[in-house]
Amino acid sequence: MGRTVLVADDSPSIQNKAKGILTGEGLEVVTVSNGVAAIKKLPSVKPSLVIADVAMPGRDGYEVCEFVKNSPELSFVPVVLVFSDVDPYDDQRGARARADATIKKSPGERDPFDHEELVAMVAKFLAQAETAAPEEAPPPPAGADGPDAGVHRDGAQSGIGGAGRRGRLRSGDVRRDFDARRARGARIHRRGDR
């Protein structure tokens, strides 16, 4: 299962630094230089995570986040908004956009991110995204017919940990739920893998 992160920042050095850190962790990284390009790329890239700067030309990170959260195909994708002292985070806009987290850029572009903080945050959201994405039922066996043809019969319920359970999880819940589904032979999919 490919894990792709879309990084949207108008600074090429920030893009390169984020890409270097994340590709070093085995992730595929797609970079864009503004919010308009990010929104255009989202449907084809189908990222597992979006990292967007709050201040970009065209559309800013808040608008990219709103687009993701309002898109039925992408709404489960976590969005991390990047800010700095020069471009501070607006709590009200972030709440309206439903940003999942924020990360602060350091003043110097040589090391704009704390390596460990960025990697830990990305790992946390990728783990949640992989289990939070809706499951896709396997196709019905050849020749199957009747009212139950194609019904998912492995006992797994959609969503995390069962029907209707959504929201904040403890880190152990995600891993246990994923392992339990895999042990039962459930096909685990991200929404973008269709």
C-alpha cells in the first residue's frame, strides 16, 4: 500500500527539506508551490496526508484544508497546517477548515522543521488514515446471485472499531483494530485505492 504525502508550500527550500525528511522515512512525496496546484493535484495523487502552508499564493493552506475536508473522496485525509512567526496560525480559520494539526516552521530555512517532530506527526496521522479510510467490500464470487451477493462477510464493520465509532483514538486502538481485521482476512483499503 503506497503512502503518499502532498506537501504544499511556496518556498522551494521548505518543499525540499520536507521531501528529504519524508522520503528518508520511505514515503512518496509530491510537492506543489501553491494552493491552486495542490487542489488540482489532490484527485490524482490521492494522498494519505496533506501538509500545507497557511500562507501561499492563490489559495492558502486553510482553503486547501477546507477542500479536502469537504470532498467526499478525501474527507478522511488528515491535513497538517504549517505556520511561522511571520505567517502565524489563525485558530478560528483552522477550526473552520477542520485542520487535524499544525506544525511550526523555524525561522531559518536551513532547518525549518524539527526532524523528529515532523516524522512523529506524519507517522501518527498515516497510521490513523490507513485504518480510518472506509473499507471496500470484495467483489462477489463468480456466479454469485441473490440478495446477499457481494456482502462483506468477514465480520468487520465499516469504520474504526465498528459501526458508528469515529473520532479520537488511542494509538493502541488503531494498531489492534488493524491487526484484528488483517487476522480475520479482511481486505483493508484506503478510499483512494479503488
